[in-house]
Amino acid sequence: MITLIELVSPDLKQTIGFYADLLGLEMLEAGPGKAAFQLGETRLEFLEDSTIEPVYHMAFDIPKNKLQEALDWFAARLEVLPLPDGGRIMNFANWNAESFYFFDTTGNLLECIVRHDRNEEASDPFDAQQLLRVSELGIVTAHVPTLVEKLETEHGMLPFVKQPVLENFAAIGDETGLLILSQEGRNWFPTQLPAKSFYWKLQLSVRKEEADNPTVLKRLASAQL
């Protein structure tokens, strides 16, 4: 599970306007040069740097019975991106998941995803409080297989069981915490935006299967990878 993500924003005022005002996330911190929000189980932090315009990709888990309701909620507030086939909901058959895409106000590509193999449902009308966690962060690299090997040998992180490792794409981790590895220059689906590498930092909480092994925290940063 991703418990903390730290990214860069070129304009904190716009970032606060989107995540706190438009979505209604709880504001945890709003100091000079930094803003933090609570998105379900994940603390989402932004550091301000007006000299760059980063484009990140993140996915937010939502209850599996709220896909259409969530799409309607977001579509009333922003543009939900069309898919190549003209629809707005992408079906990932191998992952048993469905999702839709949109941008935040500084150009980050965001995704709401339901994972049908997880027993997560909700009965209340949908709002941003039903964003369960940030479950995916896009990591851009010059050579995906090399980074896959490094994550396994140095951090004990394995490829996602539902996604084969490709030359230009891989998913590392499990459904509550996935590093989406993309080769630099590969377009972020469903856009024509080429993937580029920018500063990021995250903290993963990894639950071991053995009863006598407590939760282990892994801290990863772009400089380490």
C-alpha cells in the first residue's frame, strides 16, 4: 500500500484549488512551498517548483460498485478523457479492473480505477471521500527490464502477477501499491503525452504473509532508482 507520495507542483495555488477545493480532499498542510492532502489511505504531498512543469501519472482506487457513479461525479466537475474507441471506461481484462482518466489543473494524468477482485464496496453517494488510496504511480526510466531487476534485487519488489513484464512497460507490487514502469518517451495511455522522468518520493507499507513479521515500510525516491 502506498502510504505517502511526494511530487512537484509548478503552481501550488492551482494544486490546492484542484485537490482541496474541487475534489474536497482534507488539507493536511499548506505552508510556504508545500501542500499536503489526505486521499484515503495515502498522504499526497506537493512541493512547489515553478521552474518545471512535471507530468505525473497516478491512479486512485474507488469502490468496485461505484464506477459509473464516480465517472458521473467527476464528469460534472471536469473533462473525463475519451478513449481511442470513443468510450470513457477502459476495461483491463487481465487485471479484472476498469477505469477512467482525467487531468488535474497542472496537467497530471489521473485515473480512477475499480479492482473487481478486491472486496471494497460503498453504500453512500459517491464523493471524494470514497477515493480509497493512491494505488499507482508512474515511474519513467530509460530501460524498463533493468529497473525491474533492480527493484527485485535491491528492494525485494516483484512484478505484479497480473501483468507480464514488457520491454517498455511493467507493473511492480500489488493492487494497493503499484509502480507503473514506463520507458521514457512512451505515451501515457490514453493520451499522446510522452512519459518523462520527474522528481518523486514514496513510502510503501508492505504486509508480510508470516504472522510474526510486522508491516515493513519501504521508502523509494527517484534519486535511488
